[in-house]
Amino acid sequence: MVIKLQIIQSDYISKLPQEIKVKYILDRLKRHNIVILEKQLTPKEQAQLIKDTMKEINLNGFYGFEILSFNIGNNRKKLLKVISKKKDSPMIIVPSNLFKQLNKEEGILTLSIEKKG
Amino acid sequence: MIMNIMEKIRGLFKKRKNLNLALYGPPNTGKTTLANRICKDWIGVELGRVSEVPHETRKVNRKESIKIEHNGKRMWFHLLDMPGITSKIDYREFMKYGLTREESLKRAKEAAIGVIGAIRFLNLVDIALVVFDSSEDPYTQVNLMLLGNLEARKIPFLIVANKIDLEGSEPEKINEAFPQYRVVPVSALKGINISSLYSEILNLV
């Protein structure tokens, strides 16, 4: 099975209105593509993405997504500092039917994917 | 200057009769158990049904005019128990709890509508309790998204580290993760440390 991974430069979507930006990402997730954004979505954009995703859920085997970034994972760093430092770090958005596991080590995110149906 | 502005904001809150107090969080963190505890403590009835199957609460449950009192302070609230917020809902997960395919699909559809409603309600909330399961990893993107949205909307909130009665619960981990916020460890189920929560809620207004 071929899994597409799309890396999107921030300049390419940063000036888009929120609704259009979210639709752009969601259209790719619905086609079971993994989306890597050069820069993080804001919390409001993430909320919009979740809201719009819920309208599309369970259609054509699309069950939603996982957002992965250096901000998440089981570590004990103080998160405020992490957030403020990592706003410009990439954000990976994976259709949930592909996501298997995320391993986080110092400075490295390892994403395991598997088609789950 | 900042103190004056804060006092004015507090004054505005005090003039209003009821504040919308909303319980947010991921699914299965004990929001409805906490809502039931609050309702039982102050009006003697429960608000919603609790289940081990995720997304038991699929629409916003509301109980009006609950008076919370602690140490001479009191305030009236409309309590809003929100559906759990998540970025994914797979109906097949519900089948693992014994639901039929049809029941699971229906539940998934209703849960998705519930998530949309919970996010839309963010615009109507005055105060939020963000309920985390203290036996789970708090560093999830949905949790960050939720806290970020409350901050962006300038909604005062507390983090409730629930389920401290569970073996493996680590409320201190939530404290370490979010040192900039007030974290109140409780067990909504057993009623542990609930009076501290009431005190903290009243300190927010």
C-alpha cells in the first residue's frame, strides 16, 4: 500500500483564512495522507480542524486524526517552556487509521504507521 | 493598573447572577462523575449517566442555578457537562464494549456531534474546569489544544486532576506539566478533596 506524506511549507498556507487552511489539511487527511506542517497550527485552528473533522467522521473509513509534535509525549519538561520554544517546530497530522505508535526520544520523533482498515 | 483591571473584571462577574461553569476534557476523565458530585452536593440530584464506554455524554448536559458556598463566599452557576473532546472517533472501539455495529455507529455519530457542540460552547463559557485523568499522560495534543483555546478566549479555568483514588494516579505529573495553572487533585467518585475544588472555583470569580 502506498502512503502519501505531504510536507507543507508554512509560507504556503500561513496567509490562508482559517477555514480554508483547515479544509486544505482535512481534504488531505480524508485521502489518508499524512500531513507535516512546517509550523504548528494555533489552538483555535486545531479546534476548527477537530470540529470540521467530526462532520466527516466514519465516512469512507475516515475516523479522525492524531496530531504529533515535539510538545506531546511522556516527558517531564515544563510544558509552558516547551510550547513557547516549539511553536515553530513541525506538526505531524496522521489519519487515525494509519497511526500505530509514537516514540519520543531527545530531539527525535519516531512515528510508526500501519493501515488498520 | 493591571490590578485595577482585574478588580473590574471580578466586579463584573459578581454583578451577574449565574455564571456558565463548564466541565471540559477528553472522554472518560470523569467529567460527568464530577458534575454529579457537584449537583449532588448542592442540589441533591445527579446530572447525567456514567459509563465505562467512552462518549457516554454526547450532548451538553446543563443544570441551572447551582449555588456553591465555601468559607462565607457564594456564587450561582449554570453547570455545563460537556461531551469529551477528541480528534478521532472509531465506531469499532465501541463494539469492544459489547455494542452492536448499529449501536456503535449511532454512538459514534452522536459523539461527533457532541464534540462539535462542546467546541462551539467555548464561546458561551464563563469559567471552565478542565478534567484530566491523573492516571493518564497529560501531554496530549488535545489537552494542549483545549488549554490553548481557553487561554486565547481569556476564560478563567482550573485543571482538575481527577481519579486520584486510582492506583497509578500521578496528579503531581499534571502539576509538573502545567506549572502555570492551578491544578486541583480530586477523586470525584470518592469525594476526595472536593471542598478544595469549591474553594478554588470561588477564588476564580
